[in-house]
Amino acid sequence: MHWIILIVAGLCEVGFAFCLGKAKGVEGVAYWEWMGGFAFFYVVSALLLAKATEVLPIGTAYPVWTGIGALGSVLVGIFILHEPATFWRLFFITTLTASIIGLKMVSEN
């Protein structure tokens, strides 16, 4: 169950990164709406990470959390925000994904 909580926390990290990306292109009320979404996802993500680390070791949970956020943010950037999908970007996000899977495989919990 704590792994599921950690995955949801990582997805919330993607949510706050997306909101931050959208906030940079707008002004006025729309800016504050996106920043409100950023704050919401940030708080939920941190609370879920804290919950997951009640059982999972922080040395595993934190890198997995940030890795899910990084992977998801790159994919959102490419597919939704139309950022470039260069070879090196994809290469390094692939190595990051392999590292996340490796941490999960060697974790005792």
C-alpha cells in the first residue's frame, strides 16, 4: 500500500510541475489559478511522501518520488507542452527510469 501512496505522491509532483509550467505563460487571475493548483499538488505530494516514508526507507522513497516526478514532467513537457524530444533527453530519462525500477527491485519493503 505504501508503494501506491508513493506513486500517487510522484504523480502529484507531476501535477505541480505542470501547473508551474502553465503559470509561466499567463497573467492575472489565470496565473493565480495555476499557482493555486501548484500549491495544492505540492502539499498533497509532500504529505503523501511523508506517509509513504512511515514504512519505506527514505533512501529509496525520495529518489523514487523525484524520479516519478522527473519522468512524468518530461513526458508532460513533450506530449502536452510540446517541448523537444531530443535523443539525449530521451536517453537520460530512460536511464532514470531504469534506476527507479532498480531501486524498487532492491528495496526490502
